[in-house]
Amino acid sequence: MIESDELLSIRAAELYYEEDKTQDEIGSILALTRWKVGRLLAQAKASGFVRIEIVHPRARRLPVERRLRETCGLADAIVVSTSGVEDQDELQSRTAQAAADYLATLRPVPRTLGISWGRTLDDVSRHLHDGWAGGVDVVQINGGVSLNRRAGTAASTAVTIAQKGGGHATLLPSPAILERLETKRAIESDRAVSAVLDLASNADAYLFSAGAADATSVLVDSGYLTSDDVAGLVRRGAVGDVVGRYVDGAGAIVDERLDERTIGLPLESLRAAQLSIAVIAGAAKHAVARAVVASGLCTVLVTDEETALHLIENHPSVPDSEGQRGTA
């Protein structure tokens, strides 16, 4: 673009976007045809002189979604804006709303939806509107009977999602982690528990989140693990937990003995699913989000803009600053 056209495109953009002039009015002011004004406005956008940002809390970042899908091989991606977000609670609320919106648009509607539990899924259940679907049954995919009163959301989350979707909830009447392996085996052999796990393994779709490997974990808050337990897992490479199972950066189980005492679907069930939706947001969860995406634990990711860009920039297929491949 020659300098005179560049200056004209800037002036046309100022009149159009900042002074709300029509293209006909701009043409009269600059002594140009309406066609010429339209071309200058298009040039201003193409040259980066104009940046349009939608700041509504439910706005999505469509170009970032496309890059995330293509780079990470996802079937779909939903990315919310971080513009104007003041804290983690607001970011999580936006992401949960986006997940609720996505669920309501699923076609075909899943007959059975397997869900995990925790703060994020509880937020999703609150954002879903009544009648989001007609007849979706919900089943818990991992144990969630709390050991204290502070985080008893597993049952209420499943029931809320099911009731709003016109279906029924099937709960998994078990803690998430048992102290003794023989106790876990006995519980899983119970007919009622095994029936729930069978139903969960045959769900049409899965909805889950992931927790950071730190003292803020809902598993610590619920009394299953201590902060020292989690610190020990981190020393062994843990980056977070997925449906109660601690994984490393490659999505592999960190502590097999702890995993054996964990009740719920194995991670392989999520990897084999045709539709598994992960809802993960926030800088503290960047590492576990990378593990989830890189190891194929989800086909759809609902996340925030900064996390999405982190995943794109750190995906193995994206060369790093030295021209080599990054690590997952």
C-alpha cells in the first residue's frame, strides 16, 4: 500500500470506527467514492491498523479455536476471552458458562452423559439452563463421596445436570480413593457399584475437568489426600489429576499403587471415547491441560484464551525459538 493510501485508510477507519460515520458520509468528507471507502476500510483491517475485540463475557475467540483444533488435533475447541477478567473465579465462571453453552448445542444429544466432579463441573451445572436437553441421563464416572462437609458436590452436580436435562442421575456410591486395596476391590465387586461402573463405561459422551497438582486440589479439600501427599506426587512428576488420577506431562499415571486404590473409570476409557469434553482453565492448570490434550484424553477442549495459546505454542508440532520441536 502506497503512503497516501495508507494515510487515507487510517483516516477512513477513524471516521468509521471512532466517529460512527457511514461509508457514504466518509466518501463525502474525503472526496472518495463509497467503493473506494470500502476498499480502504478492508485494507486498514488487513494491514493491522484496526483490531476489533468483542468483550462480552460469553464471547469466544474463533481464530484461536481454529488454531487450537488444527495444531492439537482436536475435534472441537471452545475458547473464551480473558479480556476484562479480574480473577480466577471469574475466569472459571466464563469457562463453565461456555461448557454449558456447548453442551446445550450438542447434536445428536447424548442419551447418557458420564461426568466427573469438582468445582469446575459444579459451576457448569449451575450455568446450564433448565431444559438444556430433553432426556439426558447422567452417570458419575469416579467416586466422590466426600470425607468432610466442604466439598460434597459430586452427587449434587450429577443430579443438577440430569434434572435440567430432563433425565435421571445415577450416582457412584463410593469414595474417590480408598486407603486399602482390598477395600477398593470389595467395593467394586459390589453389584450396585459394578452396575454404575458398567453404565459409565458405556456412556455416549464424557464431561470432566482436571485439577492442578497443588494444595488447592479438590482431593485435598475433600480429605482424600494431604498437601504432603500431593507434594510427593509432584516430586515424582505429577502435573495434575484427571478424574482423580494423577498424571505426568505425558498423561501417564504417576503412582500405580495410588491409582489402584482409586475408584472410577480408567483413563483409557476417556481416550477411547468418541466424545470426551474437558473443561480446563487458568494458568495453574496449563501443565495438566497440556497433558490432557497431548495424550488424547479429550476430543473437545473448553478453555480460556491464554491456556489455548499456551497449548498452541508448546505443542510438539510447533517449532521452538531455536527451530527445534517443543515438548508436550
